[in-house]
Amino acid sequence: MTTKQSDLPDILMEHGIGLKNVKNVADHYLGDMDIKIKNDVFKVTVMLQQKEIK
């Protein structure tokens, strides 16, 4: 368990490699990050845009 505070919406704690870093990468690549916590299950979904293949 961690006692770190988060500045991400709806998240009380940060874990792992750093959700702030993951969010920054998603933003940089015009993507999005979604975080859900339900019944002690922590789920992070990251979507990134792919450049058009010609």
C-alpha cells in the first residue's frame, strides 16, 4: 500500500511505474488513459493514436 497522493481525477494513490508518466505519454501521442477501481481491482486502459499507413 502507498500513501502517495495523486493529482489524477478519481484516483487516491499512484502505483507501479507512475500513472502520471503514463498519462503524459498518452497525451503526447494524442491518446487517452482511463482508470477504474472496483472491488479492489485496479484497471488502467491506455489508447494511443496510430499514424496513417500509406
